[in-house]
Amino acid sequence: MVSRVVRDVEKDELELFDAIDRVTPVLMEQAAADDAGRTLSAKTVEALRETRVAMLKAPVEVGGYEADPMFQIRVFEKIAYANSAAGWVAFVHADTGWVVGSGVSDDAAQAIFANEPLMAGLGMPVGTVQRVDGGYRVSGRWPYGSGSRHADFVSVHAFDDVAGQPGSGEPLDLLQLKTRWAVVPTRDVKFIDNWYVAHLPGTGSGDVEIDDVFVPDGYSFPARGLRWEVQRGGVSHHLPFQVNIAPEHIGFALGVARRALDEARTAATRRRSVPGAPVLADRGVFQMEFGRADLELEAVRELALAVMGQIWAVASTGAELDEAIAAKCVATISYVTQACCDLALRVHRYLGSSVTLPLDKPIQRVIRDLIGATQHAAADGGFIETYAHHLLQG
């Protein structure tokens, strides 16, 4: 097991950014194939492995970067800009490294992370685990298995079959449920081919089924909903789950929105096929909309970095995040994702059918994937309501 070390953040960032830059042409080239195949292509997967982004959030003890939230935003932003499906899957891999790296036993961590695996994670508790000699037996079917088809392991979250669970007549509180995370090799997983969708098709997010698979002790760990006892990892591994996922969703939305504006700018400067038609970039109404969109994207990016910086400053002291600042962080996911989608759509409506409809045009893909991101539970507008409640209560 790698002992705890103090990582050189600047060196790590340069290393990761250089790796992403090297594979960006492959990620861009494969984006259409990823969508058509409804999962990442072999070339895209190999490109992600080369970046080591799957280790971005993993503890340093297992060879991870244990990156701070601001660093994470910039990394996911770059990958999502090149290929939105790859950006989505990359943050799933990285997030699963955060969960598994912090929770499994030392022996299991050493075995799992020996070859820097790609791991898919399914966070909503759905299936069940039952205690048996030497470990647990896991069964269930989980939806939204993004990135699972090419992963080495799948981490599933299941209900623990123990006494003392909240009764069926009581209000459901995820934080009070007794659950267990279990790490299963993909050879023991059945993939259900049901991912036929309009948004984020390239993520391969079909259902995952596990039928009475044995998971040895050490390869699973108990939780109370979305909290568990951290075995290794630094400041980032003690953040609440919903705060932890903020940088990845934010980075994804920012990167895809920037790609949408860049594609729109390219399309707007080309002459139309109709003789005498004005170049779109010369129209005042488009200039106003495009300028506003660019400024808004810069503004929401600065907001996101500032909020995550505030979170990190508090967490780095060892203090618990109070409810208000945690609510602000989670609300920022929703606000940034919705804002990125809205500004891209406002520009998109001026581009014309020859740019926005053909499947070989990148703009249609990034717009669809931005809309898909707004439908994730993390981007629910209810989190903004919760944040507003804290503000209004002073």
C-alpha cells in the first residue's frame, strides 16, 4: 500500500492536463462513434486510461491524486469539452475511485488498485446484500450504469439485510438507511442492453444486474445511506457525498457549454448557402445573444470556483461544513447546469437547420447532452429551494 504523501498539486495538474491534451484529438474523433454505439468505443476507453483521470479523486494511499474541487472542475471541463460522453463517464470512474478507495479494507484496496482500474459506481441503493460466511451475497438490478460496460469493477450500493431498518410506514430518509457498498468484478455482472436515449447516449448507461454474487469481506463496507467510515484519504474524503459530486457535474456542464459556444461561433462565421444571405456573425441580434452567453458562462464558472474554494477553505481546517454552506454548494450544481444549458440553447436557436440537425454536426450532440445533464438528480431545482430556505431563515 502506498503511504500518505503530500502531492505537488501544480505538478499533478500539469501532468493530467498534458495527458488530456495528448488524447483530445482521439476523444473528439470518437465522439460520434460513441453516440452511435451507445457506449464509449475501445479507442475512447483507452484514451481515458492514458489520462489516469480515474485516479483523480482516489486517496494518495492507493496512488490517487486526491484532487481538490477546483482542480477537479478544470479536469472534467477539459475532457467534457472534447467529448461529452467521455466527460460524463470520466467523472463516474473518478467518483467511484473516491468511494471505493476510502471504504474497502487495506488488502482489498491493494488488490483493486494494483493496476489503476476503471470502476463504475451505482450510488442509489437498490439491491440487497446478505451476510454469509466470509463475506456477503449481492443481488439486484441497478439503473444508470454509466461507464460500466468497459469497467474492471462495478461498485454497487445495496440495502443491508439487517434488523433495525426504518419501517415501511415511516418517511424514507436515505441517511438513516443501513446500506452496504460492494465491489464486484465485471465478469460477475450482467449488462442489460436498454440504453436507447436522446441525451448522453454514448455513456452506455444501461441497467446492471447482479444475481447472488459472493463478495468477500473487505470488498464491501457498511454505510448509513451516503455516509460511511473513511478508512483512508484526506480532506476530500470527509466531504458529504452531495458536496463531493459538485465539481464533476459543474466541470461537465462548463466544458460542454464552452464547446457549444465555440461550435456556434464557427458556424456563425460561415457564409450561408443562400446567395446574398447575411453572415450570422454580422447580425446584431446574434452578436448580442452570443456576447451575453459568453459573459454568463464566464460568470457561472467564476461562481462555481468561488463556491468550491469556500467549501475547501472550511473543510481544510478540519471543521464540519454547516448546513447552509453545504446547501449552497449543492444548489450551485443545479444553478450552473441549468445556466449552461439555457445560454447554449439561446445561441443555438439562431444557427439554422443545416447546422443543428445533421448527426455529423457536433453542436447537436453537445446541446442534447447539456439537456440530459439538467435531468440528473444532482441538478434538481429543489436544491436551490433548500439553499433559499437557509438564506430566508438568516
